Amino acid sequence: MSRHPVLHRHADLADASRALADWVATRLRSALERQERASVALPGGSTPGPFLAALAKQDLPWKRITLLPTDERFVPADHPRSNERMMRAALEPALRAGAEWLSFASVEPGLSPEAFAQQLADQVARLLPLDVVVCGMGEDGHIASLFPGEPQARLDPNVPCIVPAFPIGLEPRISLSAMALREAGEAALLFSGKEKSTVFVEAVRLGDKPVTLLLAKRRRLHVFFAERT
Ligand code: 6PG
């Protein structure tokens, strides 16, 4: 039986973003007390910009930290829809301080999402289990690029840690697998808006959406949310 999530309700997204940045920094510091390096997977999309900027301002030994996205759109890193473009801009102070960035952006023209996912899986495998993952959530209950009803959203230990995904009506995606997200040492979720609050509560009640992959037995999911954006 998965453990109940810890809900952190905030007045607005700016507040929730600052609180989440503190929460992530605390978890990274405790991981670095136990080991030489620590890793954190971070969300793309339109919600996390203020959180990423607040995290990058944290006083952390960035040279010992690896940053990676939870998922990426299969587009060049300078494309307007690229998560990397948005994330690197927000995380710039941490990258300048020496944090490692593990890119999910394919640089080889003509390489298929499937082939690129296999290549990337080898690089990500050395980081597992991830120390901290932070996900956003879509109004359909998807996290990273694990969409409802898609095979990628199933927990399967035989699936590599990186999967290609082909959401209908969107560009192909490269995503951390369900297992890689579930097995992380610490997990948090960030969203805003009434609609997403309702979707989350229903998903936890019914267990029918990819977001519930973040619920685990070993640790509790921390949910940072604000009804006002
Ligand atoms: C992406 C994300 C995705 C995102 C949700 C929520 O590539 O879009 O990683 O999983 O977190 O779609 O997106 P918004 O924050 O834009 O609502």
C-alpha cells in the first residue's frame, strides 16, 4: 500500500515555488552528507520557471550535483518548444557554479526517438536511483511524458530507464521511465490551479492516472501546490 502524499498548500505559485526550492535543496544537502555526488530530475512545461530560478539561487555545492530533465520534447535544444532551453536559462546560476547538466536533447539529425532513448539510457543508468525527482502534472494526470493509457505509464522493471513516447497531437518525447521516477529517493510534485487540484485528488482516490506512479511505500510524495497561479 503506497503511503499518503504530504500536501503543501500555498497562496500562489511563487510561494509554492520558493518552498519547493528549499525542500529540494535540503534533500540534496542530506544526500551529499552520505555520498560524493547527488542527482535531481526537474520538470519542463510552463509551470516550473520560478521554482527552477529559486533552486538555482540556493547555496549548494553545485559541482557535486547533476541536473537532468524528467522529459524532453524531441526537438533541437534551441527550439521554442524545448524544455532544455527554458530550464537552462532558469538554472543558469547553478550551471555557472559548475552543476552538471545531462541533456535529453538529441543532437544527431535523423536519429529516431527510439535509438536516442537507448543511447541516453546508458548515461542515465549510472545515476540510478535518482536522489530527488520533481514532476509537474498535466490536466490529464500525466507526469514527465508518461500519458494516461500509454504503455510507458506502466511500472515494468524490464523497461530501460529512458523511454520514447508518442503523445497524440504532440511531438515525440523522451522521458524518464515509470520505474526511474518511482524508485527515486525523494519525490515532489508542483502544480497550480483548481482544475489540477481536482485531478490530483481524484487520481489518488482512484489510482488511475500516471501521477500516482510517484506514490511509493518507502517514502512519501510531497505535493507543492497553489490554487492561484
Ligand atoms: C513537459 C513536461 C510535462 C509537464 C506537464 C505540465 O514536457 O511538458 O515535463 O510533464 O510537467 O505537462 O505542464 P504545464 O506546467 O505546462 O502545465
